[in-house]
Amino acid sequence: MSLKVIGGEVDVALTARFVSLFGETPRTYRAPGRVNLIGEHTDYSEGSVLPAALTLSCWVAGVPRTDGVLVVHSDNFNERITGPAGARAGGWEDYVRGVALALGAAGHRISGANLLIRGDVPMGAGLGSSAAVEVAVACALLDLSGLEMDRLDVARLCQHAENAFVGARCGIMDQFVAMYARAGTALRLDCRSLEFELVPIPDYVRLVACNSMVRHRLADGEYNRRRAECEAAVARVAPAIPGLRSLRDVDPTWLEAHRGEIPDRLYRRIKHVVTENVRVLEMSDALRREDLGRAGALMAESHRSLRDDYEVSCPELDLMVALADRAPGIIGARMTGGGFGGSTVNLVHEGAVEDFCRYVAQRYETQSGRRPDIHVTMTGDGAGRVMG
Ligand code: GLA
């Protein structure tokens, strides 16, 4: 991995802040948040996903230390920790410690560092803020220690840190897209083979993320419960399907033929995964053909499936999608990310974006009592060192 290829500009204010805290001029690293267009809750069943990285990012400024100690200041929380060792605390520092400890456990000789972290990916909004912190910290610690690591290994290590240290059994999607994304495209990833293709997003389509302001936290239990249900579903159908490794191997026709033999809840979980996988492939195709009518229909089907079969939506997300479906310029809307709160993703015609935002914001606030945070996002590149 060559971190030196990334463009972008060093944030002068971040550098000045680092100098005021630590008295030296830092190097700066960035990793993006993401919005997933379709392919939700499929990555840990080895299915397909179609996320795009955003310009909303986490930045890490840092200098190496020679004593192996990690001193990390979070500008978002105005808190400081030292490490890398330390107990899980349930906050931002877990992502940092988790990555640093995972690097050490994997045999990398990390020199220690002074780091300053600042991010503008909204937290708990389903926009990949956790992976952005993990990947930015990993890039910083590796580069400041004079180490190189393959991009895929960085993504896997960060996923492992979140699984093992933070306690959220997330899949590979967020960390992978944070490493491999290219601006202007979505990234269709096969989460078994880890083969991917970049799918151009038509330049007259805007990605709008509407934060329901219902905060989600993956470590809170329901997400991990869905993973456990998928494992239970695999155990249930495996005897009948030779060679089955994960739910992606279940054939939709087989599923319908055997519906009566599978407990209803597990049937619905499997149905979501197998139908969502088909939708990812169709969505990539629809975007390439600029068939926006089809793209919107697929997003609507995806949302219904997540709401009714996988049961990871919530009333506020359903309201946000229902409002978006009637708003000016809408192409398609669905919940995005882990669910149970967080954001919707909306494809909107460029010329109608302001009207769209106004329409959704006003009605959502009146009907839910929460003021939504609406981001007209820009797609961004994957992680790297920002050149000073
Ligand atoms: C979170 C996880 C991902 C993925 C999504 C749901 O963002 O980090 O791995 O499972 O939820 O699609």
C-alpha cells in the first residue's frame, strides 16, 4: 500500500491545533465515511454490497514517538487517552485502542505516536463513522512507524478490531470501501471473493443522507442478534443444501419450496439476504444503464425487506422514507447502514435537491418531533495520507 498517492489538502486548522497541543508539525491521514446504496445486512452472510465513500471523513494528524506510547486527543470529544493498552470503555477510544492492539497482536512493531483525531462523519448515523476512525488510525500508525500493509489487510485488521475489541460483529463493508473507494463511483463488493467493481454514479444524481436523529449503536445487541440468527439459519438449512457455507448460498427457489419447514423468523431473515443479493446486482446494472426508475424501485423493495423481513428499521426511518418517496426530485429512498435508527439514503435529481431537503425536513420535524440532519453528500476517495 502506498499511502502517498492520496490527494486532498491538509486542513490548516487541524495542523495548527496539533502544533498547539503537541508542539510539532504532523503528518495527516484521512479515511472516509460511506453511504450504502443497497446490499444491507448482507456482508456478514458473504453476499454483495454497493456502498460509496463520502467526503465526510475522519482525519488523524500525528507524529511518531520512540517509547511505544500512544497519546491520542479527540477534538470531537475534547478528551485524551494514553495507550495502547486499556480496558474497553464504550466510547471513541475503543476504536483507537482496538486498532493499535490488533496491529501489535498481528506482529507489527508500532513505534508509538501522538495523535489528534477530528471527524465530520456524524456518529451513530449509519454513515460508517466507526470504520472511518479505525482506518484513519491504522493508516496513521502504520505510516508513522515506517510500515507498509496491503490495503485488504488494513480493512480486515480494522474489522477484526471492531469485532474483537469494540464488540460489534460487523462485516467487512465499511472498512473495505474506506480503503478502496473512488470518488464519483459506488463500489460493488462480493463479500466472499472480495472482488469488486466501481460503478459510476450519474453526475446529475445527488446522494442525500437524512439522519433520523435516532441514534444507533452496533454494539447495543440487535445487530449482533441478527448475525446470530443468520448463523442459526445456516445451521438449520445446511443439512439440506450440500456445500452451503453462508446464507448467500441459499437459492431463492429452494427457499420458497421449503418455506413450511423453516421457522418463520429464520425464513424471513434468509429471504431478505437472498433477495437483497439479487437487488445489488440489478442496482449496479440499473445505474450503469442510467435506468433510474428501476434503481428507485429496487431501493423501495430493499427498504420493505429490511423493515418487514429483517426487522432492522424503526418508525422514524419508515417515516423518512415515506416522506422522501413523495418529495420533489426523488429517484429512490431506503434506510442505510446497520439500522435501528441512523440515516436514510436518497437518490435525488440534482436540480431538485433544495426542494427535496426542505420538503423532507419540514414534514419529518412536524410528524416526528425531531429535527433531522440532512447532508447533500459528495462521494470521495478511499483512505490515505493527505499531502502537506
Ligand atoms: C454496519 C456494519 C456493516 C454492515 C452494515 C449493514 O454498517 O458495520 O458491516 O453489516 O451495518 O449492512
